[in-house]
Amino acid sequence: MILVRTVDSSTRRDTRTPPRPQKTFSSLIAGSWLLTSVLTSQPVAAAEPGMPPVCSAATFAAGTAPAGCSITLLANGHNDVKINLTAETKPIEIAGYTVTTDNYNGDYLTPIVEAQPGDTVEANIVNTLRPRPHDGMPAGEHDWNPTNLHFFHGGIVTPRNAWPKPAEEGNGDNIYVYLRSDKDPKVTKNNFDLTVPIPGAYELDARVLEDEEAGFISHPLGLNWYHSHMHGISSTQVMGGMSGLLSVGDATANVKAACKTASPSSSKCLNDVAKDTDDLKSKTKVYYALLRDISLKTLSKRPDVPGSGTAEWDPTTVDFPQDTRCSAWDGKSLSDNPAFRLGFCQRDPGTAWLFTLNGQRYPTIHVKKGENLLVRMGNVSSNVGYDLELTEKGNAPPLQLTVLSLDGVVPGRPLAPDQANTPVAALSYPDILLMPASRAEFYIRNDETVHEEWHYVLRTRGIRDIGNDEWPEIQLAEIVLEKNDKTSEVKVALNSLVAKPPSIFVSMQRFGSRLAEFATPRFLAAEEEHSSGCMRDLNPGSNEYRRVTFFDDSVTPQGFTADWNIKTEIIQPTSPRKNENDQTSDAAATIGPLPFEAYDNGDGTINWNNPKHVCIHIDHASVNGGHKQLWVLRNGTGTLHNFHIHQMKFRLATRKELEDQYNIDVDTSVGSCSPPTLYKCFDDLNTRVGDPKTAPIFWHDTIPVPPGSRVFVVMSFDAKEQIGRFVFHCHILKHEDKGLMAPIEVWGKP
Amino acid sequence: MKNRISILCVGVGALALSAGTSVAADTHVIVATDDLQWSYNGQKSQLITVGDLKKGDIVEIQVPDKLTFAHGFITINTGPPITTTEDPVLKCGEAGGPKEKTAVLKEDCAPGAASQFGLTFKGSMKLIVTDKFKNDVPFWCVKHKGIMRGVLKLQIPTPR
């Protein structure tokens, strides 16, 4: 989940300049732009940061793809983009230290997958991790150091594991795969191929993003990621580096020039949008950024001292208790002044927590004159949230972050084809909260105004007063906008999704592809059946909604003790409008409170029969129950949590929906989460100016749920890609590992 | 949440513990809520101040039965780092022990009753302000810790 503070970009500076000569994107991602260090007043700045290698059709053709990347042309004319990921316990280089962690391919710079809608992404995952005692995983065999792969965090893609197929055998985006390390590969499987088709041009049911009229969209263009999802030890494995970025669409796919109109009511563009967009893309430098942190001990050198050193990985140190100091060297001693925290902080001289971009501590990123910087950043941290902002240095003016996409989706609802050039301005924000697992594309221009060299610090403001854990203020990188003598009148727009009605041709094509896909009797059965542990779904006829409550402390029926657990209820709202707490819960449809351990058989399989689990029934012809479900997320613990659900995008519910449709008195129900705080718990559209069709509705796959609050979200289960078995959980992975996760099963006939 | 809990400072007529004085004692009721806030004197907050205590007063912590979430009460040292401490409170069953002479709060116990201090509970727990009470006493919910904090303070004497 990403939260933003709003400032309309209409106040941006007016500029004018002729366009620069074009430069191809492939030359950019091949590394033609170097990030060099600069002289700064800061104590130490890291040297040139390298970006992770990109596995795509373009880099494969250019010969710059990383080892293990392969491209295969498929019968449908699209590509299969494949990477090999070997999970291994090997030394890697992180910000001047050689550290042995659990990682992929012996490298902290894991490959970026770039694929197009219609392509298939494939990962061969092999587990050769060393056995490791783990604090988590009470129900598993930790000595085997098992792993798996959530190959498409953020994708509306299939897990391919619908009932009655064994959940662990699905070869889509399936986190129930269980791979032990190769201690005895003759007995246990230690490798697996995950093959995930990305819905192509107008193949995805547009109702998943609530387009009620238009029919079909392509898979949203934006930044997603892949990572280990092994319950009990996911925090450890992701912190070690077992993650990477996954882009749907080219890196600059969401860079778009705005349509300039004579008046706000006019729809005729005075400029050539396509030409301006090409020009903008040609002068866009792409910076993929893996935002990671790792805790180290037994340091052989101070983090701020240049040169190489060694350290030990300390994956069990994952907490920032309230009021804990985390210091940095001011030249003589450890200081609490956050200005000295250049990509690290220390609680004592022998340990450190590193906060890196692409494994580099406090890198410097240069943007040449007339060029713009597109930062495609994923917070792939296990547990840490970042509230990002740019702070100016010297004579540089304040600069905000212009957001092109959040959590892999361009904000807004899908537009009809004839509205594709509707001017939807990209918005700028003074700060962007990137919770763990969130991604953002933000655009920094250096082609608009004539200026001297400007310096900015990209930093996290720190996140405090959020409960029993908090995150420090850290300076992450320096961005240098070199002296510029160019100007430009081109404005940046949102590359809004376009939806199309289902033409006869598309319908037949879709029908045909479904016939081929579901031709086997087994798959037909999978569409129509569910496991015996299914709890009934919501009844849309009586406006039922789901309440999901997070508790702490629990003991399962099997006797496992967990730190966290989840209760799910089906609520039957009645009039008059009342506090959400006072709405009626169907006692027969309540699950838990339970931790994930209650479902875990301890051998890599899940009990789908007992206890009951959340089930969603998609059947547009009869019940329509999966469409626009209200989920009320309630946090009864003293700690911030970060709700996430797979194969899904959701948005905040509006005040009007909550009051009119569900009889919820919003103001007395949000609890401790009431504006103006860092968080939003619902979307108060009553106060928003503008056309709701083009208003910046943000789609998320994670969202923070502050202690004592309720967060109201709407999600739609409408697409065949969502059928199968997956999970919802807290994406602060140390919480997920200790119980805060629940299974979910989606079945039916979309 | 705007549901207000009414002011519940009730004079109970208890005798002040201060030797030689006879001042009507008040009961200061702090109520835990499902919003993970404390409610006191009609105000709800994640950081409350009970700033009008007198020696002999009673601080009553209530956790209503109907609440979804568990709560409890324990005193803390503010650090950093923050740590819990039982030193300021003479718990049920500790009468006659070393804390008898130092405790600034005394748990009000029925004969043989177990202490609720430092534990989650439903219902009510009463703490009597002893004549040792001088400095502020910070506390938090045993379950929700930093998100539900507060401080107990003596009333500032009105200048004559």
C-alpha cells in the first residue's frame, strides 16, 4: 500500500523548450547512464550504484540479459520470459560488506523481469539453501530451510491451483508450493517451474477495477515484484535478498504527455500527444530501485568508512521498539542527529542496520540537463516502511514527487477508448509512504526550467507514533539535477487504463481460449467445486460485508502458540445507520480468531477441510457475490499492520458507500484512524472536487491498518485469473511469519 | 469515535490516608475502549493525563465486558527505552512486604482476591493513591503498550 499527500501538479512551473533528440530505451537500460559520485558536504557518499540486470525480450536480443534469462516465442505470438532463481546461502556484497545470506543466484542485485501483457513469465526456482534454525515456522521442518515463490506480487494472475487439484501442485503464482533444500533431493523435491500468463490486450475482466460498462482491460502496466513467501521464515529470506522486481510493460510504459486543451471543458488536444509522449520517453532515464534493508552484526569496519569489510547477517533483529535510538557517526562518535544517517544507523558500534538502494548505501544519482528521471522503486523490505520525500540542498527549490503509478496500477478507473486522451494530470506529492511491498513510479524532471545545479536528498522521514514498532529517519540517496539550459511546455499525464466493450470477435476469442484452457474434465470440475472447509460467501442481496480483525496472542487447537491471529466475520448490516461495531455478525459464519498455523499440516500442505476458511463464489449469472465486496479491516493490536491480498487490487471505500449501502456511521467507526493523520481509512469522496470518473482513485494491494482503527476497502473478485487458492495476510513479514495470515479460496464461473 | 463516556469522577467519601487530614476522596475512572484509547473525563486519547489526583483518591481502571479486545494496566519507566515496572504499586497479596513503605499506589483488594495489576482483565481494578505519591506515574495498557499510554499526576495546589 502506498499513501500519499496531495498537492495538485497544476502549480508546477511553466516552461518551454524544443524537444531533445531521441535516445532509445534499450540504451538506457543497458547502462549507458552512469550514476557517479559527486562532491557533497556529507561525510561519505557511495560510488556508482549498479542497477539490477533486466531480463526482457529487448535485453535478450541485445545480449545484455543476465545469466539464466531466456526468451521463447509462444504460439500466441507473445513471449515466455523466463528466469532461473537458485535459492542459496552464499556471500554477497552489500554496501561495502561481504555478508553471507540466503539469496538468489548469489547476488543482491536480483534480475528484473520485464514482460508485456499477453506474455508469460516463468521462473525455475531451485532450493539449495543451507539448513538454518529459525525462530519462526512452528509447524514446519525448519532445518530443511524450505522456500517457495510468490512470483507475481501485484498481478491479477492465476495461481493455477483450484480445487480439487492439490493446492501445492499449481504451477501459477502459487505460494502453496513447498520446496525443501537439497539435503536429500531423492526424497524431497527441491525445484519447481512457475509459469504465469499475464492477461493480454483486453483479456482481463474490467470489473476487477470496477468498470461496470466497458468489458475488458489489459493487465495494468506498472511495477510488481516476486519474493519468497515461506510462512514462518519469509522475513528472513526476503531480508537476505530473495526478492526482485517484475514490470508489466516497458520501463517507460507509463510515461505520457498530457493533452493540452484550450479550456478545461474541451476534449480536443492542441498538441500531438503521441509525438510529445515519444519525446518525453526519449529523454527519460530509468532508475529501477530495490529499496532494501538488512541488519548486520560483527562488523569489521564502520558502515561510513569506505572500502571493503565483513559482517554477519542478523536476520533475527527485526524490531525498532518505540524510542529506540539508532545512531550514526558524526566524525567522532555515534550521534542521534538523523542527518548523519546516510543509508545506515547503529544501536552500538558492533552492529548496523543498512538501508540501501540496489545494495548501495547512499548512492548519488545524476540527471543530465534536458533529461528526466523515472524512479521505479519497490519497497522490498521485509518489515520496514519508508515515508519518502525529496529535501532540497543549497539553492535548490522544493521539489515534489510526481507519481505515475502506485502498486503497479495507474491511478483512476478505466477509461473508454474515446476518452483515452482525456487530460488526467499526473499529481505531485510532498511525500509518499511506501509500506513494505509497495511500489511506485515517480518522475523527476530536469527539462522544464533553466537552472544551476540542484541537489536533493531522497530520504525517509521516519515513521513514528504508530504503535509498538517504528521506523527511523534515514537519508537514502542524493539526486543531482545537473545545470540545465532547456525548457519544455510538455506536461506529464497519467497513462490511464483503457477498457473496451467485448466485441463479438473478442468474446469469441476469449471464449475459445477458455475452452482450450478448461478442456479437461478436471479443470471443468475445478471451476465448479470447492473444498469442504469453505465458509459461505457474502450475500449481496442483503448488503453483507466482511470484517477482518487482527488480534495478538493465541494458541491453536493443535497447541501452537502464535503472536498474531485473524478473525473473519460476515456482517449483516441493519438500519438505522450505526457504529460498525454494533452491526450484527452472523455467528455461524465466523472464523477464528486463528493464526495460519491452525491450517498448516506441518509438512508443506494445508488443511482445507478444518478449520473453515474464507471462500469467494464468482458466478455472475446468479449470485454476483464476488463483485465489489466491502472488507472492513480492524486492528485490535497495539502494532501497525499492513494488509495484503493476492491476485487482487482494492481501493478505499467511499463515505457514501459506507453510509448508504452498509448503514455504517463512518465518523464513529474509524477508531483511532481519523484524518488528519498519516493514514486514510476511507475515501471521503464527498469532499473531492472533480469528475469521479477521472478522480485519482488509488488501487492498492497492500494498505496500512493502524492500531485501534478500521480501514474500509472494496475489492472485486470477477476474473477467471482469481480462481484458486491463495492468502491474505499482514505484509510486515515478521507478523505474517508468526500467524497473521489466512487462506482464501475462490471458485465459480466468472 | 465520538461516543463519549460521561465524567465519572465520583466522590466516594473515603478517608484520605494522610495522617491528620480528612479530605473527601474522589474516584477517577479510566475506561479502556475498543478504539485502543483511554477514556477519562469525557475525553478519549491514546495518551491521557489524569492530572487532578489527591492523596487518598481512587484511580479505577475499567475494561467493559462487552469489549472485543483485551486490556490491562501497568506502570512504566519512560526510559528510553520504556520498561514496565511494578515498583510503584502495592499489589493484592503484597501487604506487609517491602513495598508497603514505598508504594505510591495500592491495589484495592477484596480479601483473598488475586491481583489484576499487570494482567489483562475484564471489569474493574481500583488503585488507591497513597501518601507516598509525589512524582508523575506513567502507565500503559499491558496489551497495547505504547499506543495506549497515560500518566497519573497530583493536582497542582491552587495558589492562595
